[in-house]
Amino acid sequence: MIKFDNVSFSYGDKMIINNLSFSIKDGENLLITGPSGCGKTTVGRLVSRLLMPDSGRITAPENISVVFQENRLINNIDVYKNITLPLEKSQLDTADILTQQFGFESIKHKSISELSGGMLRRVAILRAIAFGGDALLLDEPFNGIDSENISHIAKIIRREYNDRAKSIIIISHNKADAELFDAQILEI
Amino acid sequence: MPNKHIKKTLYVFLAIAFWFIVWEAASFLISDNLKLFLPSPIAVLRALSRLVTMLSFWHSVILTLLRIFLGFICGVTAGIIFGILTSSFKLSDIIISPAMRVIRAVPVVSFIILAYLFISVNYLPVFICFLMVMPLIWQTVHDGITNFDKDLTEMAKVFKIGGLKNLCFIKLTTISDEIISSMINGIGLAWKSGVASEVLCAPAISIGRNLYRAKGNISYDEVYAITLTIVILSIIIETLIKFSYRKKRKAEENNDKV
């Protein structure tokens, strides 16, 4: 379960989140949307404990896998090492299967600097799925990815998370992304 | 691409030719009593061709190379270790960082004179190279880790990548280009300081001793010839480091294309 109870957060004097409340049960999905600068990413950072609220209470799983708005991949190591770096040895088989399903077999030993923007985004998503947290946070996940790949990736994500009763939070300016994940919409 | 390469090589040759002409002209124009101190390039090349046929010359070149290389490797290793320590532990930073800054500020000659009291002349150049290279690498690693990319730090936190994994695969990997760039600067510094310490302390078989002896014998053509050897060796080693780094990068890129 992920729950925000009257959560407020400000950067200095600027109030970003004011008394925000919502909750989703395990296995349910939520799309957070709103205009630029409304604090969507801040909500994500609060969920993943990268920020602490000024007031209010947040309930969320300890292990949350994140696809950041920027890819945050490591340049001098290859694709496969980027994906498997956070993993335990026992998770490597799952990573191999996911790598195949993403169609990355032929590029897994490429260096990150060689990939296109859309490819990099997919590597960042694959890393987050392979990590297998108790919930998944996707911040503008499909930037630069073509529509054909978007539905394929969304299917894999839902199988890996929702089929295991884990929740997904999607932060997106595009409300249509809610359909892909059968998600509730929270407009802030 | 090959045209570009030929053009670049041509420019290098043109630059060398230009400075040889300047040198030749200067040597020709100065008064006869100063000619001894500025021999012509031809005289220097003649002295060099004489030296390269002598086994003892190569013996000294190899031993000097070994001393400098050993000091350089120890300096790089210690610099990386100290850089990791000072950027990771406050106490290490308090204790080690001021010492590193002092080492950087102290003139190399002072170190040579002081170390001469405690260290055998054969190992003194190793120690001096080590002292010159270590703070350079330390600074790069220390700054690289201290000011490390906040986004990647957050990523490591979220994915619970800690300890050695974080250090080796995220931090050191990300700053590896800066470390290699410092190593290239460091090898030049190691040559200068290493040979200077050899000149001052004159280990039995060394380029520095040859240089000192040539100066004592007022064989300035030989002094220039030995200096030229040092410059050439320094350029070769620097080029080898750059080349092996580029080769490694190219191999990675080729792997990617398979």
C-alpha cells in the first residue's frame, strides 16, 4: 500500500506540495499528472524517500524501484553491467530473460554512449524492472520511445509488478499513459 | 581520415624543422667562446649517434626508466587509495589532505636534498617520482568523488548499490577519464623530477649521472644529446599511455558494433 496523508513539502519558502492525500492498494496503479512545475516529480521523490515531507505521513514499501526522469546510467560500463549492477547473483537469470524480452541481446555489450535516446530510456526501464522492488515509480517513462515499444514495455512492466500484487506509480504529463497501466489518475 | 593524419604528421615535422633552423641559426650567430655551450643540432645529433652505440648508455636509460616507472606506478596507486580515503572518511581528510597540499607546494629540490639523507641514491628517484605523482592523482580522485554527480548518487541510493560496488563501478568508473588525464600529466612530471633527482644524487648507473658527468667534462653536445634522449623517451611513454587508452576505447567501440 502507498499512502499520502496530508503531506506538505516546500523548497525554502516555496510551497510545492500542500496537504496532499491519496492512497492505492497493493497491485493498483496511479498516474500522477499536472502542468509543468506543479510538483509531480517531487511527489515521486517523496515516495522513494529521496525527500522527507515537512508535515504529514507517507506509507510506502521500503524497496521502491525507480525510473528517473533522466536516465542516470553509467557511461563507462556496458548496457548489461548497467542493468545488473544493482542485482544479487540470484537475480541474474531474471535479468537475462528480461534482456531478451526487451530485444537487447545484440546490444547488451554496447557502451552506453553508443545508444540512442530511446534505447537509453529502455535500458533505464529494464534496470528498474530487473531490480524488482516492492513497487515501481516511473517518472515520464516513455520519453523518446516509439508507440510500438511503449505497449510492449508496459505489458512487461504490468506482468512483473501487477501480477505480483505490486503497485506502479506513473508520473506523466500525458494522461493517456493511465490506460496502458489501467491506473487511477491523480491531478495535482 | 588518412589525409588528416598525414597533415597532422606534416605539421609536427614542420614545427620540428622550424625549431632546428632557429637552433642552428642561434648556434651559428653566437660568438665563438659561447659556441661550446650552444653546439649546433648537427653536433648534438653526432653526439647522440655516438651515445646510442654504447651499451652503458642503454643500461643507464633502462635503469632510469625502471626507477621512474616504479615511482609513477606507486604514486598512482597511493594517490587513488588516499583519494578514496580522504573523500570517504572525514578523519582521513583532516589528517591526509593537508599533508598532500604540503607535498604539492614543497619544491622538488627540497625533497631531493632531504630524502638524500635517508634514502639510498638508487631508490631516491623512485621516491621523488612517487612524491610528485601521488598528490596529482590524489587531488583528481578526491575532487572527483567529493563532487560526484548527485543524480548518480541518488540512483545508487535507490538501487541500494553501496560499498565496493558503488566505489568501483560507479564512482571510479565515472571519473576514470579524469584519472587517466592526470596520469598523462603525471608521467611528464615524473620524468622531470626523476631525472633532476638523478642529476643531484647521481646513482651509479643513470641518465642523470651521465648528464652530470657530461656537464663536468664540458661536453655540452653530450648534455644536449642526453636531454634530447630524455625528451624523446618522455614523449614515447606519454604517447604509449595515450595510445593504449585510445586502443582500449576503440576496442570497446568495436565490440559494440559486433
